[in-house]
Amino acid sequence: MTETELERAEKRYAQAKARLQALKNREATRQRKLDTRRKVILGGALMDLAERDSSAAAMLDRLIRNLSREQDRKAFAEWDAPSPAPSDDGAT
């Protein structure tokens, strides 16, 4: 049986639709990875700042205490939050 022009067009349409969906999926994956990367970078920057700045350390502590999801809070249960190192300004 030979394919009609309509069947060929439907086949091309289905293939194009599948390619489009694959592209959308790849873009969504790329965006999720980029979002995760940003979160990791910001988290690291906040932790670094908390080691130098007591107000940042307090903010980090509040953020952790106010996590709404139990599984997120468990991730920090045994974690020692950074605290600012004492300044060495020569004062005694």
C-alpha cells in the first residue's frame, strides 16, 4: 500500500511535533540546571559571608529555622552553621 500525500504530511507533522517536544524538554532541563547552579552559588556565597559577618550568620540561622519542609530541616539537623571569626583588631 502506498502512502498518500495526507499520510506523509501527518507523519512529518508527528515527527516535527516530537522534535519540538524534545527541544522543549532539553530547554527545560537546561533551565533547571542553571537554576540549581544559581542556588548553589548563592548558598555558598551566603555561607562565606556568614563566616565574616554576624548579621549574615544570624540571617542564615533564621532561614534554616524557618524552613517549612521537614525534609529540608533534617538536612541541616547536624550541620554547624558558620559563625563569624573573631576579628583580630588588636583590642584586648
